[in-house]
Amino acid sequence: MISYAVEQVSTYAKDIDFLILLICGLVGFWFFVAEGVLFFLIFKYRAKEGGKAAYMDGTDPKHTRFISWPHRFILICDVVIVVFAVKVWMGVKQTMPAPDQTVRVVAQQWSWSFQHPGPDNKLDTADDIKTLDELHVVVGQTVQFELVSPDVIHSFSVPVFRLKQDVIPGRAIKGWFKTTQTGSYDIQCAEICGIGHGAMVARIVIEQPERYAEWVAANVATATVPPAPAAPAPAPAAPAPK
Amino acid sequence: MSFAKPLATLRTSAGLPTGRLALWWLLASEVIIFGGLLASYVMQRLGHPEWAYEAEHTNIWFGAGNTIILLTSSLSAVLAHQAAQTGDGKKAARYLWLTIGGAAWFIVNKAIEWTGEISHGFTITKSGFWSFYYTAAGLHGLHVIAGATAMAIVALDAAKNKELQRVEYVGIYWHLVDVIWIFLFPLLYIAK
Amino acid sequence: MSTHAADHAHAPDSGDEHEHVHPPSFYVKIWAILTVLFAISVAGPMLGVKIVTILTAFGIAIAKAYLVCAYFMHLNIQRRWVVYLELAVLGMVLLFWFGVAPDVMKHEGQNWENVAAKQAVERGMAAHAAGAAHADAPAAPH
Amino acid sequence: MTTTTASHHADAHAAGHAHDDHEQSFFVKYLWSTDHKVIGFQYMITGLLMAMIGGYMAYGFRMQLAWPGEWIPGVGFLSSQQYNAYVTTHGTVMIFWFAMPVLIAAFGNWLIPLMIGCDDMAFPRINRLSYQVFLISAVVLIGSFFVDGGAFGGAWTAYPPLSAKATMNLSPLGSTMWVLAVALEFVAFLLGGINFITTAMNARAPGMKMMDIPIVVWMIVVASILFMVSVGPLVAGAAMLVLDQQLGTAFYDPSGGGDPILWQHLFWFFGHPEVYVVLLPAMGVCAEIITCNARKKFFGYKTLLYTVFATGIISFFVWAHHQFVAGIDPRMANVFTITTLIISIPIAEMIFLYIATLAGGQIRLNVPMLWALSFVAEFLLGGVTGIFLGASGSDIYFHDTYFVIAHFHYTFVPIAVIACFAGFTHWIPKMTGKMMNETLGKLHFWTTIVGFNLVFLPLFITGMWGDHRRIYNYDHFPDLSTQALQDLRIASTVGLLIMIAAQGFFVWNLIWTWKKGPAAGNNPWQGTTLEWSTTSPPGHGNFHPMPTVYRGPYEYSVPGAEADFLPQSQPPA
């Protein structure tokens, strides 16, 4: 349904799509049943010359069972949805698989900057590669990201991953994804962040390991100035721009 | 402007006078306004141990003095109600004016206290504690002023033996202002 | 026009306290109790024991609030649902507290960390330590 | 029964005052009145005017989305700052200045005193004050468009630090005026709400027991209670936000030790019950219309009340489902998923009861009934799509996409527009004494419904395909600037143009009704509730003499009775 227009590029994309499809089936069934009954009743009981309406107050079990039984089924549907929703949620947001690579995502008004770990695959070292509006990852690797913002709330949204997480200034929020195919896709800001919100877009470039290595090699030479202290600063994510 | 009370005001299907009924609902909304503010304060306070050092700079004696003023003014408010119950509007009005005096004294105390604190650099922007301190106490102070104004209006009527049931209503409102302070006092002054 | 008269006309179903006119001395007694409680709440922290401070400050605040609500506001002879109404509203405040505290009171949780708040705490503690080293240290905060 | 005698005593007491203010000037009669019917009209007219403003905003930004960057007739070029301001104001206006005043305040003012059989609200002057404060709040909001920096553009949720710092939202005055306007509006509705609750509790006609109160009155009262209990923390929060904006405190500013998440909680603790605050009166309005036009008792009056109470209580436990991906602890999301799906149970029960009420009826498809039935039909779609958003797993994808927009417009348009027109067409004969035109009414109904579905059905699809909210130009997003998506956006805009044009029929109908509407008579719909037993329009004091209630509110088609309806105030034979 969604994959028709938006590819599934992360490992959990198909879980989320399945959950959506499941909910769609369950609530779709109830929706069409309810609408069907509604229109049928409107048609069947339209006013007729000399007709008289029934007098019932809705306490007779003969009548209320038409409501109470569907109601129990709805309860069961709810339980099914909760179970699957929580399962998907825990898989996406509450687990943290061991990462192959860690990146830092800085969302600011109104662009994205990304801090790649560089050749040594460690963040906050001298060979980090910082890019603007372009995130490079290796296909098939588990990437852990850390979201920080120096100004207002943004939201890190990658539709092809089915992933979304708000970036809260002052907080460092972690998440993960594991890509399944190469390509280049949108990263969008999904939380209003000021006048440039409508243009706050970046691209994620998912590459084969060789291409990624080439990219790293080409960029590490021109990498930005090394961060001042070798020891990790108490908070690299320090928000407060003075 | 003459205003004839409609029948709707006089009916009592729920079993208590309309004014008092509305007042309980008003109190409920006040409780949740202050409740939301104080809940926000308490959770931040528990998360920020350094606020305790800021709280040391509050003057417990001003807080204590204001507590005793409000407790006593609550007594005079309830005595006004008692007088109104016995139909003595003049006495009720006198007690109400006494309560208003308490409110005025409270505000004067507050003004002196805040002037001192602000002049020592403890302004509303100094830290989170002071922001909450001024916001909570300020919101409470607005209620003190509003309550005193309402009492003045009621006292003028009560002195002419009119609308005596209102003496009870402003009294209840005043007790709420008192109760809020009873919680603000330990939250802002004592807990350090 | 006197509504008061109308009120009295159907006093039987308009709350009961019209039949419970306490003498002024009753209220003065309550006030005296309140004053004593108040004195304890101010004296409590002077012992400098944290648990005593918490108990005297907030336990006594609740006791005082109960006395004022019950006897000054006459909630003790008010219709019961009024008491339940106010308690339900307090319950909502608690609900709010428990819903929000995991995010705001705590400075870290699953996969997130409130860096700014931790820094603020550190800054505040450091500033205090520096200040305490300067002047004669006041009694350690509880 | 002492209450009855007491009330009769009071009735006699007030009778002398019923007619002491004749010969009023225009100002006193229409702008300074304490009469609940006039205040109801004030709220209704102000609400509809504000809806026009909100609709104009919608027109502006939908045109921009369909044809980005082009000159828009009647608006001009829309900058991204203006676009944000339009989006923000549209949301704020439609909820706080259209849905609430029309559904709670206008219908509450019109119906509560009439339906419970008394002459006015319990506190007429507070009622007037409430409207005046509301009017000021509307003026402040509109005024924010004309100050330096323009209107606030940080979305109706106003998440700080964007809303708190002028350096970030670039509207130093507009943002503060927005908060003040919203806070004033809250004050107005707190005053109004306490008035509604007190009136319905205390001012009922003799003989009207709790279970004889018409459903719409119950609903407005429960909605007022929900509003009152939920809005408190946000009132405090708004004060804190203004201090952040103007004095530079740091309640929500992380660099000063504050926490932006706190506002989100304060806001949604109010924001979610707010949905039910406007939903319940709308459902009440439709319940009245459906029972009357199906000529049938409501199916399960008490069951409905229980589901309403259950909904009201559970609605306080679900707020954080708006924040699943907004930075709350992920463990909390599981709790809120469960509570959110629980709330579907009473809501589904409510809808079932409405549908069941139709079974065995004699359904008259007049204009109010068409609106009321379409409310149920359309709201169903809004309701079921909410499950996608309440379930945490799928909300990761759907959060802040156009799917959300389509979902909540399928709840809010039935609530604010459809139920508003349902109630308006049902009760305007009572309030003005004139019948509206059925043909124009049906034209208005069908064009509006077609337009409405054309606006929002495509948005479900664009949302599923990844369109995010509050973006003024999708050309910047390579994945979103496809022709298929753009066609859907254009379809949606065309739908909006149809929906706006459809309101021409409504205006035409109003003018027709005003000029040559036939007299309505006391009871044009053969209703049973008390308002139909007095004159149309009701005079000052509403009832002469005051009614006494003998039976429940929906005694239609009672076996053995002559007419197919038994008014509440008709003494037993």
C-alpha cells in the first residue's frame, strides 16, 4: 500500500507496513460494516405514509445484543492491534542493536549537518567527516544515530525507512536503522521549525562498502579542523549557542 | 444599572444554592491551574538538586509572616460568614474589611520582600527556581488582589444587609487562596 | 431584591450548614490549632534533619489544608459529591504528574539523555561549591 | 417534592421581573444584552465570521500547495513566513474560535435554558462577560496579523523554543499576542463553562430529573467539565510561555535549564481532551436531530451517558499519543498506546447507538437530518483512521504527515462544520421563527459534502506517500515533487474551492430566510423537548408560564398515543 509509492529501505519498514496493513484490514472491515448498516437502515426505515416508528428504549437484551456482540469483537481487534503495535514499536524504538557505524545528526534552522565517524569508525575523533545536507551510510550496516539540535525542535524523518524521531534541543536522542538497498533518498524535517521548515531537506546516500570507502577517502583529506580536546567533551551535543 | 435576577439563578435542583455550586466548580478549575503549575515545579525541582541552593536565598520570615497573615485573615473571613449567617450584615462587613486589610498587608509584605530580592540580583531570569518562585507567588498574588476586590464589593453590599449569601462565597474563595499559600509556603520557602 | 430570603426559603435542600451555625469561638479554636501547626512547620527545618523537614513541611501543610477546607470552607458538612469533585481534580493533577515526570523529572531514559539539564545541574552545583569555598559555608543543604 | 415547591416559589418571585426591560436601545438589546438567546447569536455569528477567516487562510495555503509560488487571487504571493502564519492561524481559529464558540457556547446558550425549561442562564452577566472576553480574544488574534513581524507561525501546538524565542520565530509580538489570545479565550470558556454546568445542574424545570435531561445538554455539560479540568495546566503553561517570550525566563529553554518537553505535555494534557470537548456537543446536537427525525426514542439513553462519562474520563489518560516520536521516553508510548485504543471502545459504542436509533424508525430526510446522518457517516472514517495514529508502531510513520491532517479533518469537519449546520438548520426556526429553504439547504448540503470529501480523501494518500505537514513548497523535496502527488494536491485544492463555493448556497439561504422565510410555528419538527413548547422565537423569559416536566426527552411514537410525539411538558392524560 505504502510501498507502492515509497520504497522499503530499512529492515523494519516491512514490519511497519505490515502493521499498517493489519490495522487497515481490521478497521476497514468495521468501517464498511458500520457504513453499510447505516445506509441500509436509512434506506429501509425511510418515512412512509402512515407508518409508525417502533418504540424501544434500548434496554431489551433482544436489541442490545446487536451492539454488545460487535463490541466484544472490537475489543478483540483492539487487543490484536495493541500487541502488534507495541511489538513494532519496541523493535524500532526500544531496542538498540550493536551498531556498525555511529553518526551524529545535527538539525538546525534550516539544514541538516551530519558527523560521520570517518576511517577509524569512531565519533568525535580528528578524522570525522562533517557534511551538510548529505548523509552517507553503507548498505546492510546497522547505523546508530544521535540526534541533537542547537536551536528549536526538528524531526528526523526518513520516509523510506518509515522512521521518524523528533530532535529536541538540549537532548541527545539515539536511534538506529539498518538499510537493505542502495540509493539516494529524502531526509525531511517533520516538525515545524520556522520559516525555512519547508525547505529543510537532506539526502541520505546508501552505498556499497567500496563506494563508501572511496567517499571517505576523498573527504577525509578535506575534513574540517580537528575538534579541540582529545578527551570527549562533557557534551558534544552542547546546545546553548551563546 | 438595575439588574433583575432571572429565575434560573434562584432555582436549586442540585440541592445547593447556585452561587455556591458555581463556586465549587470555580475552585476546581483554580485547583487544577495551580496544580499544573506546582506539578511542573515539583518535578523540575526534584530533577534539579542545585535549585536547593537558590531556595536558600528566600527569606523564610517573610514567608512565615505572610502565612500567619493569611491564616488569620481566613479566620476573619469565616467570622464574617458566621455573622452573615446570623443576619448581621454590618458585622459581616466589618470582618470582611478586616480580611481585606490582611490581604493588603500580605501584598505590602510581598512587595518589600520582592524588592529586596530583586535588588540583590535574584530576578525572575536568574534561574529556574526563581522563575517558578515569581510565577507561582505572582499568580497567587493576583488571586489575593482579585479576592480582596471581590470582598470589597461584597462588603459594601453586606453593610446594607444585601446579598448576604455572597459573604460566604467570597469567604470560600478566600480560604482557597489561603490553602494555595499553605502549599506554596513549604514548596518555596521551607524545602531547601 | 433579596436572594438571601429565597435561599432561606428552601434551606432544607440547599446544603445543611444553615442548621450548623457554629459560635465564633469554634472558629477561633480552629485558628489556634492552625497557628500551632504553623509554628511546628517553621520550627521543623531548624532541626536540620531532612526527613523531619519533609514531614513537618508537607505533612503539616496537608493537615492545615484539611482544617481550612473542612471547617472554614465547611466541606465537612457540604454535599459529599463536592468533596469528590475537588478530590477528582486533585487526582488529575497527580495523573499529570505521573505522566510527565518520566520525561521532565528524569534526565535520561531509554535511548535519550537530557544533556542540557545535566549540564545545568553540574553548573549549579559547581557554582555553589565555589561560593561555599569563598564565604563561610552555610549549613549543608538537605 | 420540595424542589418543585421551592422552584414554584422562586417562579412566582421572579415573575414580577420578567418584563421590566422594554424599550432598549440597539446597543443594549444586541450588544450589551444578558439574554442567553442574544448571546447565543453573538457567539454563532462571531464563530461563523471567524470560520470565514479560517477558511480564507485555508484557501491561501491550499492554493499555494497546488500551484506553488504562483500569484493567488485575493491573497497575492504567499511567503513561507506567511504560509506558516496562515497554517497556524487556520488551526487555532477553527478549533478555538469556530468549533468551540459555535458548538459549546452558541448551542449551549441557545439550548440549555430552553431545554431545561428556565428563563436564562444562571449567571446572565457572567455570560455576557464571557462573550466579551471571547470577542477581545478574537480581536487580539486577528490583530496579530497587523503588528511588526506578522502573526505567529509556529503551528497551533506552539512548541517551544520556536514559540518562545523571537530570534527563532521572527514574530516577537505576534507570538505573544497568539498566546494571550488563546489564554483569553480559555478564560472566556471557563466562565462560560461554569455557567453552563451550574445552569444545567441547578436551574432545571420542576419535575426534570437527571435522566430527563436532553442528550445535548448532558453533552455540553460534560464537555464543559472536560474543558475546565484539562485546561488548567495549560493556563499556567501559557503564563510561563509569555514570560519566556517577553521576560527571557527559561521555563522551556534548554540552554537555561528548562525543558521544551514540559510544554508538549502541558499542551496535550489539554489538547487531547479538547477533541472530546468539541466532539461531545456535536454528537449531542446530532442525537437530538436523529431522534426527532427518526421519530424514535434514543436507543439506550443511559448507555450513551455511560459511554460519554467513560470517554471523558479515559480522554485524560491518552494525551501522549500525540508525542510518541516527539521525544518522550519510548517506554511511556506503550502505556499510551493501550489507553488510546481503549478509548475506541466507548466511542464505537456511541456510534453504534446512533446507528441503532435508526432501526425501526420513520426517517424523515430533511436538511438537518441529512447533516446529522452525514456526521455519523463521515465521523466514522475520522474515527477509524485514528487507530493508525494511536497505535505507536504505525504512528512512527504517520506522525506529522498529511494522513494526520486528513484524519483529524475527518473528525473536526463533521464536528465543527457538519454538526454546526445540522444544529443551525434544526434550531434556527426556533430562534428566528422562520423556516429555511429546503431546496437551497439540500444543494448546500450535497455540494459541501462532495467538496469536503474531495479535499481530504486525496490527503490520506499523499500522507501515506510521505507528504509532511506545514511545508509550503514540495518542490524542495526530490522524493515528494512527483506529478502524481502534485495531482492529488491539486484535487484537494479543487475540493476546497467547491466547499467554499458551496457556502454561497448557505448565504443565499440565509438571505432568503430573512426576506421571505415562512413562519415556523412553535414546533415545526414535532419535537418533544421543552424548547418546542414555547413560541418561535421565544420571548424574553422564554416560557409563559414556566413549564413542568412529566416525562423523558424522547417520547416519540409512544404506543397508544394519538400524535407520534409526547412533549415533555404535556401533562399525562
